[in-house]
Amino acid sequence: MGEGVRQTWFQLVTNQRCIQDLPNVKSHAVFWVQSTVCKIDKAVLDGVRKSYSAKIGDNFNVFIAKIDKKDLLVVPEETLSDATLEDVIDSLPEDSPRYLTLSFKWVNHEGRTTYPLAFIYYCPPTSPPTDMMLYASTQPALQTSLNTDKAYHLQDSEDLTQEWLNQHLKKFAS
């Protein structure tokens, strides 16, 4: 097992008694599922910190990270400053997951201005299943490292709209 990679094995065994009750079944099935958590490059944490602390105008500061599958490492992919949501959508691949952090000015329903850091796990349904599993298993570790307690899941980049963000932030605020 490589450094920084945690592997968890689950043995799923069908109920032997039920199988023994079936006349034509001689053995039971054993399935193994491997869960890998990738290491997080320090550049990712520094990039998110810089993106969040940079001046925020009317648009978004965005940090996009991906997993280097060869090294099993979360690495920076792109940083966007003062970007529109259309710029963010254009930066996302159609067939591969990504991690995004968005920092922006948000005025809640009480008129209070805040600057949230939204963590978004983007996973289009056209992604290879192995990539989906790798990104999903690493998400909690990355979220903990970024000290974000709320994460949002996005499957279709076209769903990333101001209304989508407002809807999810309202759930968090209440």
C-alpha cells in the first residue's frame, strides 16, 4: 500500500444459510470493493486559500482541482478570478469529475452580506465509473483538509446557475 493511500476492503458475503437452502447452489459469492483516498498536494490547499482571500467583485473566484491518477494525488488544474458562471461551466470537462471551490459575494434573505466558500464535487454521469469512485472516495478527505463542512454535488455543468447556488446556500443558512 503506497504512502498516503488508504485502502479499505469490504467483504460482502451472501447469507450461507439462505444459499444452503437452495438445492442447486454449491458455494457462495465473495465480492471485494477497494476504496482509495488520494493524497492532497499542498498547492491545492494554498490555491484555495489564495482564491478565497483574493478580492471578490461581482463575480466568482474559482479554484478547480483534479486527481492525477498516476500518482493518486489531488492537484490544481485551474484558477479563475472574477469569473462568470459561464466561464466556470466552460472550464469543466464533460466526461471527468472535478473538485471546485467558489468564493463570491452573497446577500442572504435578511440582507446580510457574506462571502461563502462553496465546495462543489462535479461528477458528470458520462465519467468512467473508476473515476467516479476515486473522486467520491477522496472527497471527504479533501473537504476536511479545506475545512468546509458543506459540499454540493453537481452532475450537469449546465445546472450551475445563480439560482442553483442560491437554493443550496439557503438550505445551509437555515
